[in-house]
Amino acid sequence: MSKKIEIEKKVLSENDRIAAEIRKELKKRRIVSLNLVSSPGSGKTSLLEKTLAALKNEIRMALIAGDVQTENDANRLINAGGEAVRPIVTGGACHLDARMAEKAIASINLEGIELLFIENVGNLVCPSSYDLGEDMKVALISTTEGDDKPLKYPAMFRRASVIVINKIDLLGLSDFDMAKVKKNALQINGGLKIFEISCRTGDGLNEWYNWLRSLTGRQ
Amino acid sequence: MSKKIEIEKKVLSENDRIAAEIRKELKKRRIVSLNLVSSPGSGKTSLLEKTLAALKNEIRMALIAGDVQTENDANRLINAGGEAVRPIVTGGACHLDARMAEKAIASINLEGIELLFIENVGNLVCPSSYDLGEDMKVALISTTEGDDKPLKYPAMFRRASVIVINKIDLLGLSDFDMAKVKKNALQINGGLKIFEISCRTGDGLNEWYNWLRSLTGRQ
């Protein structure tokens, strides 16, 4: 085993240990947590902005927004009415790890929080390897990225529980084939729950909101 | 310095050594090489398909297509008429490194080749750190990804010489502001050459082709 691989294994096992602690703490507090992963520009921040606006008077939410160099996403979420929003600037790292998540979570008053969103760095490869203690990974893809993405980035779709297909308002303006992308995704992971939405027009968002309500025991 | 950072430094310095050898070999043969980087789904493969179709009777091109798990992109390029196309399956790695590029290049008959395209793994973070011996990095962004990308992924735009803004046929269907993205990109790297194109409609592609012609001493 090369030195590099050996060290990577140690880093991942240390990550898993911290992730397990996060999971235990969140379970104890009955906080449901979702780790949002996608390519840059698929619409993670837009979806969270819409979700905050729609549900903030109903569900108490906390948000952690990871970014390589800026706090831009976290600032967008604060502007959208997020109360408990924490930026994580990874300083060049291509993914969040459990230690970063642990530190950000520790800085939030979790009393009464029901739902925790973790917005990962925009990257379809690296974040798939790092457990952050979340209940589920939610992978976004947008119709403008092409319907081949599940086949090309299988690790991410295998480890996700949910996929959100965004920008359905642009269907028909590219070669994106909705039936094909679903078939490809389900071929990799037959248990995937799939939402089809447009953050721009609002189409499909009610199903997403209802699912979040159900996660927090509301429906 | 942590053990992990120390090993990463060694890996990068070994990478730079191999990249320098590649660069020397390509220079000797007067082959111009471009390393295409972008988010997944920005249109790297589509742009190369169009370029092959338009210029294959004029310029002798070789192509290396990196992908995490499949050879899908390389197969698309072969179908588009590429002669010297080599897939690199990284086996989960989030970027190409110089050793992978060296191996792929060594398997190509470079006699008479004028232009070498390296299509990197779809990822706006990790490929920015790995020199592959190329003359220039070409970063693609698509209008549907949002105009904030240069600010959020500055390393990539700092190290690129060229940016290609794809999917201009979808301008006006999102909040993408062309003037803003250019301003943001030039703020990070004032020397960037910028193309605006649509692979779907063909708009702007002639300027791109003419630039490739000029790189190979044709205009």
C-alpha cells in the first residue's frame, strides 16, 4: 500500500469516527440532517433560499454552507431569512469533512432545531467519500448538465438517498432526456427518491416541501 | 507540517517533474496543448466534438479524455471522428495528474500531430492544482451555472489562460449576467482571453476555430 493511500485511509477512518459522533448528537436531539451535494451551479443555494422562504415560519432550520474560498453562499442564505447559518470556508479543499462540520455545528444553538442542511462544496466527486454524520445525502443535478451524469459519477448517486433534478423549466432546450436520467440513476441506486423541480418557476417545490415536512413528523 | 500536507507536497512536486518532461517533449514536436477544465456538464466534450467535426481535415489533433469511471467521453470523441483519442479512467480520482497524461500521450503516435486536447475530469476544484505539461488551461463555464463561479473558484480562473462561456443560447432564461461574469473573471485574472459560444446553435464557434488555427500557425 502506498504511503499516500495509507494516509488517505487514516484520514477517512478519523473522519468516520467524528461523523459517528455528529450523528449520535443529532439523533439525540431529533434533528434530521441533509447533506446537499452537486456540481457547481446546479442550484443548491437557490433550493435552500426557496426552502427557507417557504418553511421558516413552520420548521426551525439550521444551515451550514461550505465553500472553497468565499462566504457568498452563506450570505445568500442569511439574506433569505436563515437564522442559524454558518459558513465554512475550506481554504481550497474540494469537500467538507466531518471535522469542519463538527466545528460549525458546535457554534450553533441547536435548541429547538428540527432540520439541519449541510450545503457541500460544488463538486460531484470528492464529497461522496466524506460522511458528515448526516441522515441522507441529497444529490442535485440540473437539466442543463446532461443526462449522463449518474453514469459518469456513480459513487455520488450510489451514496445518495435522494436526487433533485433542477431547472426543469429549461427542458426541451437541450438534449436532456428525463426518462433516461431517471433510468440511469435508478440503475445505480434503485432506492433513490427523485424530485423534479425548477427553483426559477417554483414547479415541483411543493412536493419537496411536503417531504421535508414529513421528515420532521408533520404529515 | 502535518504528514498529510507533507505527502501532498511530495506528490505535487513529483507531478511537476513529470509535467515538465511532457512539456519538453511537446515543445520539441511543436505540438500545442490545451487542458480543458470545467464543472461537470459545462460542455467540454460537446466543444471537442464540434471542433473535431469542423477542423479534422485541416489540423491534425490528438485527444485525451479523462473520466472518473467510464470511457463515455472518449467514445463520443471517437464517434465524432477523432483518430488519436485515448481515454483515461481515473478510478475515482477527481482530477488527471501528469503521470496519467504521460502514459496516455506515450500510447499515441505523435508524428504530425499539431494540437493536443486534454479533457480533464469535470471538477472546478482539484484539476487546478495539477500541471499536465499543457501550454494553456482552458476553463469552460456555462451560462446556466451562474455568474458567480469565477469568484467562488478563483484558483481555476487564476491558472487558466482562456475561458469559454458556453450555452449562450440560454442567456435570458436565467439570472446569468454576461458583463458581470466577465468582470469577475478579469478581476481574478486580467490576462484571460474570453470566448462566448453555444455548442448547440454554433454561435461564436468560428472565433474559437480561428484561434485554434492561429495557435497552429495558420492565420
